[in-house]
Amino acid sequence: MENIMQPVMPHPLSHLPVQRDYLSAEELADISATYAQVRANPACFDTPELMQGFPPDPEQIVNWGNWMTPPFNRWAYPNIERIRPMVPVRRGKLPPSTLPVKADAQNINTIRFDSVCGEEVSVAEHLAASRCDSFIVLQRGEVLLESYFNGQQPEDRHIMFSVTKSLIGVIAEQVIAEGKMKEDTLAGDIIPELAGSAYADATVREVMDMAVGISYTEKYDDPDSESSIFGYACGFLPAPEQYRHLASLYDFLPTLKKRGEHGGLFHYVTATTEVLAWLVERSTNISCAEHLGKVFAELGCEQDGLFTADPKGRNVTGAGSAWTLRDLARFAQLLLNKGKLDGKQLLADGVVDAIAQGADPAIYAANTDFSAWLPDFSYRSQWYVLNKDTQAMMACGICGQYIYIDFPSQVVIVRQASLPEATPALDFDTPNMFRQIVATLNK
């Protein structure tokens, strides 16, 4: 019988590096030591022994109780459909589209950038240190680099955690462009079940931009914090007895209470994306998986996408989608092309521009936990947006999941990873690496 534990959330479902405004000397030393390890042995963090044999040895089994805990997460993230119930995002009937490979492409792996630890680091070294499972770089629609690590295959669908939020943000903008939802409508007017909650008097736009005043503690060593309870309600981990009455996100979201006023702030809360998805679904009577399926079915994808399902079968839209590397690259390329593919407008004209215009950087900067990690960015429609010296959009999920789109250079980057922590100091280097790749390609 499997050992299904009752653990506390091992790391946040929020996402990012890292809730601090500086890195300690110890953290910087740890980053340097990690790079030294991979220089000595680039495969030192691989875990080929997990889930091998018929049956596997008990200590190598990955299950519901340990899938988010290292080293088991290294196997679990590219194999999420073997851990949790899933809702498919159908790929459609088109044959897979071609991702042409650029002949004589520059060697991306050897590009070097300045690490926060004070060393010059190569792309290859950072990918190994950050437990990268797959990585792709495209420019002008051509593949410059595509790599897989730790046993991941091109057909594997890797969980993307909070990158999922950004996909939902695109769908929300699309639904607004179609006139099926309005930015200034109150969430409680669309979803009466939210009456009395933090979201009842928040506008759709405030929900989209994480500008909701809410009492929500992201404290992951506390099994009674809102963030831990979210993890139980969405089915990511087994719920303790006292929380089993919250058998779905539909039960959990109305329990969250208001604190402060809405608007003029950036307060990152995964539950807020779940409310945004609920607004989309209630406004259209179509699930977010189906909305995304309409888009992905036109891209020539290679595999169905997946959403983890909560105990009542609802898509986990704040953290639960899984995709192949190449299919995410196809979607990112669509965004780079402002929603157009082969002359056909798959997303309404203006949807991508509405996101890429960003929001007031001063609002984002006021949240120093985030602006220390991404200075000069803003946050709009579930995307991190940069409009200083370039125009770029970034999606990010815990443990190293990223989409990065730079419009002037026409560069798309997707990374899938299985870092041992949600928001390690090492991941401060990742956006720096992306920007150095872009800068080098622009020379």
C-alpha cells in the first residue's frame, strides 16, 4: 500500500524568487557552490533511479504524498498525469506544425552572463544548476536551441505551475475583447457565491492584475495558512481531517476575506487567478480548458495539454497546467505574432497589446518582495511586463517554469525545470540569463 502522507505544503504555489529584497552572503555562497558542482559534473542532479523496476523499490516510488518534495519532484513534474487526475486540453485534428531549425545557429549554451553571486556563468551551467528538464529558444520562428535533460522526452507534458496563470490571463483578455465580460464589472455580480468574500466588490480588472485587497497569508510552514488550505482544496496534497469539507476550489474561494482596499496595489495570490478563471467560465459557460483548446487546436500541437483537476473535477487554473515544451513554444510564438498564425487572427486583435502595454511600474515596485527580483517590470493580466529598453512579457511558475517573449528581437524562450525549492535564490539568475540571450542575439 502506498505511503500517502499528510504533509505541509513543501513550497509555495505562488511562484517566484523570492520574498526578500536582498540575498544573504550564505545564499550567494550556495549559488556559487551549486555552479561549481555542475562544472564538475553536469549531470550531478539527475535522478534516473526513480520509478524504475516492476515494482520500483519502495524508497523510489513517487506518489501523491511526496510528488512536490525533492528528489521525487524531478520525476513527478514531467509525469504529472501519473500522479493526479487530469482534464485534457485537446490538441485538435491538425497535423503537428513544423518548428524549423535555424541552420548554423549561434551556440546558445556558451553565452555567458553575470550571476548574482558575482561569477560569470554560461547558459549550459545555469540550466544544469537549475535542474532544467527542457529548454527551447526561437528567434523569428526558428529554433536556435532545443534541449532535454534528466530523461524528459519531447512528448512529455511537464507541469508549469504559475505559468498557467498567464495562459488564463490571455483567455480573460480574449473574453473581454469578445464582449462577454467587462473589466469594470464586480466579481460578485458575476458570481453571487462570492458574496461576503474578498472578491465580491473587486472589479474584473482588479482580479486580472492581482490588485485585490485580501487577507491571505503565504506561509507554507503553517498547515493552517490560506496558502496551505488552497493546496488541500485544489487536491495538490492530501487534506487534514479539519479541511476535508473544502472539497473543491468552489468551496474554498468564497471563504477568503477582504483586507484593505482594492486597486493601486500588487498582491500576488494564486487563489485570485482561480477567481479570474471562474469569472471567465461563468461569463461564457465554457471551461478554461475548452477556451484554451480552441486556440491550441489551431497551432498544430503534438500532444493534448493537461490541467490537474480538483476533487470536484474543476481545472486548477492558478497552478495546474502541463504541456510539452514545443507546444508551449508554439503558443508563445502566437503571442509574439500578436495572436496571428499564417495570416489567421486566432486571438482578437489587440489582446496581446492589451497585456504588453503593462501597468504602472510604480505599483509593482511598491511590492519590494517582487521588485527586488524583477526591477522595472509591471504586472498586467497575469503577466510580468517589461517596457524599459525593450518590450517583453514573462510568465513564471515555481521550481523554474518560464515563458519569456521579447518583441523587438522576436525571441521566444521556454524553460521547464524541477528545482528542489519553489523560489530558490539561484532563480534570481534566470531572468538575467534570458535578457543576456536576447542581447547577444541582437548583436
